[in-house]
Amino acid sequence: MQPSAKLGFILLLTPLLLWLALLIFIPHVDMFLVSLRERVGVGKYDTSLANYRTFFTEPLYLWTFLRTAVMSVVATMITLIIAFPVSYYIAKIARGRLQSALFLLCLIPFYVSELVRTFGWMILLRETGLVSNLLQWAGLADQPVEMLYNDAAIMVGLVYTSMLFMMVPLVTTLESLDDSVIEAGYDLGGTGFSVLREIVIPHAAPGIVSGCIVVFMLSLGNYLTPTMLGGKDSLWFTELIYSQFIVRFNWELGAAFGFMLLLLSSLIVWGMLKITGQTLEKTMG
Amino acid sequence: MIPTIPQPRAIRFAYGAYVVLFFVYLALPLTVVAVFAFNDSQFPSLPWEGFTWNWFFGAERPQIGVFHERGILRAIGTSVFVAVCVSVLSVAVGLSNAFLFNRYQFRGKGLLYVIMLLPLVIPGIVLGISILVFSSTVANAAWDMAEWDIEALRPGMLLVVLGQFSFIATIASLVISARLQKFDQTLEEAALNLGATRLTAVRTITLPFLMPALIGALVVAFLMSFENFNTTLMLVGSDAPLTITMFDRLKEGSTPLLNAVSLLLMLGSSLLALAMIIFQRRR
């Protein structure tokens, strides 16, 4: 490289390295180190796995962790099942203005804060809410029905909140599927179902994977929706992290929880990429 | 299932109905939030007590409107300030990253690119606590070594900006990179042949070409910062941005005031998004 090009290179590299080192890499290493500390006295710490031991031996912690993981997987699958037909409709069936209008309509709700979306569901689902009133009016219930503060409400909120992140990659990949390929499938004697299974889904795989990864991540790390829509028994793992950090001020245990959450999400993302043979650059970039 | 292949009418109808139902589902929560902003009652729920503008303009208890509610106005101010800082910073770093990854070949480039994508797959709350832990480590070290109290490293505005920047910068980099990849580099070479310096060439040729992506990244970064919750929650100090303030209010119980704020938010972000789309179409 010429000296001037080298200078330019260094100038461009510096912000990137500063950002990744100071805000991503070192903080995570530091968090891991803190999670390995055990408080043995005032301002005195030992290095030990005590926090991780607490995590694995306290049933509430482990149970919440597993529950959060399973419910995030379920939320991801429901989102995929609801979003796929609509994405297919937008990408392959709607044409021209209708197509771009529908796609825009999908985007609008997500320019609005997640808090507002969750608030909307609260107004709909609570005891004095619209759904409860509607049921009473229709004669299906004879008293107010409380639909908030349970796992189903959390699920509704999670699916709603992450819908867009499934739709956008799905529509994009499905749009690139040539109509003639589908026609060829039918010409060769395929039925609607076999064309879907043999042609459409394999073609959409990168979109499905990247949508699922993002939705899973967002559900796993969500704090707002489970807190607002969930009840006393529907604890989410992020709520444990928050309470260790902010309420109990036990940063060591909180850091261990944070690390476990990071580990779980990385494992699942990595696993999904491996199973489907995708790479992070291709699905995110 | 494409238009050129005939399907039974019943299936087509069912499919269409499903899509309609889906859009009703998308619109429903936002519609109720908007409608109940005008309910003349203390609660954003049925029964409907009549139409009022009080939750926007009311100046007296019990119906103090958005424009007379100091706490909310201050929170909006904080949010705008944070969002401007985050979006400008993210676009600046994103632009630099786009040039770095498009124009230079160096060892470890692929690895660095993957690391740059990682913030997108780290849960927001983990980003928040890791930055919180690290900044307090630094602050404590500064105090232990020199009795130097760095107030800025305690939870507050600076940490909120840094925390949001740490993942929004990735998105800005991707948006700008995608556009720079489409740039025909011979245009820049032509400018150089005509006697321009490298900096002039970039400023007069490349940057105008990138402008739609820069504006797009700026708007997206602004909106993402404005509505960020998870990362902000862990790093917030005494001056809370709007989402955190609204969350605290919502926990105490909701009044249509929150609906009014939400409606303004919806209008604001839709207008911003629409303006961006129109700007990019015109190009």
C-alpha cells in the first residue's frame, strides 16, 4: 500500500476497532470476569464458579431460563407460521401497487415503539378491555374476562412485536423466486403441497433462517412484553437479570445470568446456521 | 399457488380472507391506542365517555394534556437529544466502515466483518449490562488510582448513547455498505483523471451517490434509538428518555395521557418514515 492509502486505511480502521473493542469485546470479557467473582467480605472477592453454581442449583433460576428458551422457540414458530402465507401473498400473488401498499402497511406498526404496541394489547385484553366487552356483548361470557397476565398474553405480544422481522426477510427471498420455476413444478405433475415443499420452502430457506434467528433473539431478550403482559407466575429470564442488577444490586449473579443468556442465544443461532448451512454474513449482511 | 395457475375459488377466497384478517390483527392494537386518546375518562378503556381533546391540550387536573405535562415533555426532549447523538455517531462510523470494507483488502477482513455483525445477535439487555459493568469498572479504577470521579461513566445520558450506538452502528454500516457496493468506481477514477484530489473526488462524486443511504441510515438509526427499550433500561440515569418514562407511568396505571403520547409518537414516526421513502423514491 502507498503511504497515503495506508494512512486512509488506519483512519478508517480506528473507529471500527474502538467501537468493537470498547463497546462490545472488552465489556463482555469484563462481564464474564465479574460473573466469576464471589463476594467473601466487604469489597473482597474470590474467583470461583459460585454464581454459576447458584444458577444451576436454584430451581427458580434454571426453570425460568428453560421456560424462557422454550417459549421463545414456540413464539418463533408461531410467528413463522402466521407470517409465511402473508409474505407469500405479498411476494408472489399481489401485484404492482397493491404489493407495495401491503408491504408498507406491514412496516408501519413497527416504526412505532414496542411500548405502544404492548400498550395496545393491554387495552384489548384486560378485564375492562375491548375483547372482554365484546365477549359479554356477544353473550359468550356473563362477566368480565381477564385475559392479561398469563403466558398466552405474553405469546400474543411476542408474536405481534416480532412479526416484521419475519416478514421482511421472507418477502425478500420469496420475491426472488421466479414464477416459471413454480410453473415448472406444476407442469412436472407437482401438487400445491409438493411444490411448496420441494421448491418454495428450499428457496426461501435463507429468509426463514434469518427471520427465525432475529425473532428468537428478540423474544429471548425481550423485557417489556413479558413484564407488561405476563403475570406473577410468568417470569421471564430478563426480569431476573434486571432484578439482580437494579433491585438486588447483586452484579456478580446478574452478570452470570447475562452470560448464560448470551450463551444460550449464541448456541441457538450457531446451531440454526449450522443445520441449514447458512453463514452469519449471508443471513444478516 | 401463483396467479397464472388456476386454483379453486374457495381456496383463493380463504387465502384472501386470511390476509385481510392478518392486516386487521396488525392494525388493531394501534387503532385502539389511537382511539382511546380521545376518551373523556380517566381510563383508556370502555365505557366510552365522549370525545375530548383534553389529553392533548388540557391544562387542568385531572386531565392534563401532553403539551402541559412537564415530565413527558422533558422525556421527549431527552429522547430526541439521545437519538440525534446516536444517529449522527452511527452514520459517521457506518460510513467509515463501509469504505473500509469496500475499498481495502486486508488480513482478518472476513473475521472483522463477522464481529461487526455480532451486536445484532446479542440480546439488547446483555449489551446494556456488559457496558454498565465495564464502565463502572473503569470508573472505579479511576477513583482507586487517582480519586478521580468520572460522573459520565455512571448510568446516565452518555452510557445510554453509547449503549444504543453499540448495535445501531452495525445497522448503519450495513445500509451504507449496500449502497456503496453498487457504486461504479470508474466514476471516481474519472474525477481523479480530471485532476481532482482523492478527497474532492469522494466529496463531489461518491458522497452524493451515497446520500439516499446516508439519509435512510440516519432516519432508521433515529427511530431505533427513539424506541429502544432493553439496552436503555439498564443504562438509564436520572434523565430518562420517553420509552422509559412511559414504562414507569404504565406500571403505575394508565390514563389516556399515555394514549395521546403514543398517538403523537405514531404520527411522528410514520411521517419521518414516509418522508424518507418519498426522498428515496425521488432519487
